[in-house]
Amino acid sequence: MRGYFAVGAEGISKQMNLGNLMRSAHAFGASFFFTVDADKRIRKAPASDTSKSTGHLPLFHWPSIAEMDLPQGCQLVGVELTEEAVDLPSFMHPLQAAYILGPERGSLSPELQAACQHIIKIPTKFCLNIAIAGAIVLYDRHRVHGQYAERPLTAGGPKAPRPAHKHGGPIMRTGRKIPGQTG
């Protein structure tokens, strides 16, 4: 899969939810995990993170939105149940993205929503648990960017195999010499 992504939470206060969200981020191949304005008691991976994700991906705790330090070109994608949000099944995930979810029993702050390049929603009747919502968004990203075979029109699995990856040739800059090649 091309690109990278990160997962984060604003104002999270429940260790079990943090651990479950971190485990899902690790399972789907996140590059890092972060919190913004998290409860002071959450400073390490909780026991519910049974994959021990912090041994495999960095965990950043940023005290405020102003102190967030995302990589250049990374698009912040808020996950929030609002009227203006794009339905997840209709959303094309950026190649470089940081997904942020709101706190338990709350929403992403207006300041954080304003900082997002995209706001998406899972089309449900009401809000889901933060860890469940995160897993659904990451599954959708994986489905969109994973280069799977097309879904059939009828029930069941695909009739055609997954398309083979096509490797492109080298991209040359004008006048650049490639070691080991003549001419």
C-alpha cells in the first residue's frame, strides 16, 4: 500500500478505548499514533493494547492543537458525525493522512474541526465507540488503497483474481547517469 497514515484522538480519557484504538492502528499499518489534549492519566499504552503497538509505532502526546506537528503534506482528516461531513463510503482517502477522532461523550472541538482538511462520518444513526469508529475508518482506507479485486455484482467473492501489481520503469531526470549503465 502506498502512502502513510496516522491515527489520533482529541481529549481521550478512557485508557481501554485508547488501547483498543492503538491496537487497531497497529493492525492496519499506521505509521504513528497521537493524542491531542488527552487526559493526564493517559501517558503510556494501556493494557488493552495487547499488540504492544508502542514497540512498533511512535506515540506522540500533543498538549494542544497549536503544538501538533504533523509531517509536511499530511492531511488532517476529522471523524465526526456532522451534517457537513462526507459519508465514509463516498470518501477518497488521501495518500498521506492523519485521522483524528473525538473524545468519548463528546465531539471534535470546533478549533480542531477548523484545522482539518476533511471531515468524514460513518453513516450511522448515532455515534459509535471511538475504538470501533477508528477501526471502521481504517478498514475503509485499507479497502480503498489495498488494490483488491473488484467486488462482484452478485453475492460471494470475486470471480477474477486480484490484479497483479504493475511495476513502472525508472523515472529519469534530464542528464542523470545511472550507476552500472552505459550510454
